[in-house]
Amino acid sequence: MATGTGVSAQAYVEALRPLLDRVVASSEQGVQRAAELIAGAVRAGGLVQAFGTGHSEALAMEFSGRAGGLVPTNRIALRDIVIHGGAHPSVLADGTIERDPALAARLYELAGPSPADVFVVASNSGVNGSTVELARIAREHGHAVVAVTSLTQTDQVPSRHPSGLRLRDVADVVLDNGAPYGDSILDLPGGGSVCAVSSITGALLAQLVVAEVVRRLLENGVVPPVYLSANVPEGDAHNRALEDRYAGRLRRTA
């Protein structure tokens, strides 16, 4: 973490810049491998099934259903067990629900993935039960799994999965988001730290992967199925035409 620079917006920027450079450099091979898997899935008619809990859901949102992103994507979320699975909303009131590996089988079932689908699973800690178990189940069913996690964090905390496995252990490709232990990057004078980075580095990794997926599709003569912003006049018609290719397979819930 940054030390001796105080706490300010400028200090955060100065600490973040070299971290972003390190993430880009260290992830180069992983980004290429992830892009190859996803591009192959898109060419085969598959989807990206993206999952994250807590703030790692931002990574799933970065892949799924956003302007400039790939159309064949779904965001899996814990609330799917309520919205799509009929569970009582009170189950989501438990702040530790993400630790429960038993939820993963239901989430996988509700996602209804096809054999060609690729899973992108994000967890900064890489140890929570639902996250590890969903990745494990996906691989068990023959899907490739791309993990986005902090290797620094996951090395220093115990797994919450009954097997002792971490997300990195059940993935085909592991992308390190570079976040320090505890995620925050600026030290406080009396101890502790402030200003997290994993959402920013995770978004960067997601967009690097998307760029490389699109490059591969273009090189193979495939018109990339990419969203326009719904807030430009032609966006809705463009997006509906692309979504129709995947009728009944895309979920766009809040």
C-alpha cells in the first residue's frame, strides 16, 4: 500500500497508476487465454456467464449487458434465487449468504447454461463458498472458467469452502486484479487503510478481455455482437436485433 503520501484524491491517483501498469503487464498472457476461450464460445453460439458477489458483482456487470460490451452475456447474482427461483426475499437479508456453497448448484441450475458457455467468476478474496462452488460446478459440467481475484488477498485468508479450495484452484485462467490485502490502498495514520482498488482493476481486466475477444472475432471475419448504448436513438433497435439471436437465453434483470 502507499505510505508517506497522506490521504487525498491525488495520493490515490499516484498510488493507482503504477498498480494499473502492473496489472496490465502481469495479466497479458491470462487476458489472451481468457479472450481465446470467450471468442471460441461466441463463435460456437455460447454465452459468457458472469458471477460475483458483493462489490465483485461490478465485474459481472462489466461483462454483461453494457454499452460497448458483448451481447451474448448473462449476469448471475445471488438474488436470482429470489427473482428466478422463487425463494423468499428474506434469504437475501443474511449478510453472509455469499459464504454458503449450497447456493451454487441452484444458481447454476437457474442460469441454464449451454455446453458452449464460458464462466467468468470474480471474487477479490477468492474464498467465499458460493463463488468457489459455482466455479467448481461449472468446470465439473465441462465449462471453461475464468477467475478474477486478488492473489495477494487469497493467499492470506482461509478458504470458506468445505474442500479448502480457493477460486484460483478451480479456474482454467486466473486474472490477478492486483489488489492489496484488504483491498484499500492508502494507509491511515492511526492504522487501517482507505480507498479500494479491486473494482477499478477488475473493470480494466474485463475491458482488456473484451477488446481481445472482439479483435479475434474480427480477424475471423465475424461481426462482433456488441451493444450500443440504449441512450442513443438507434440503440434499442440495434440491441434488440442482436438479442433476438439468443432468444430465451439472455436475462436482463436489475
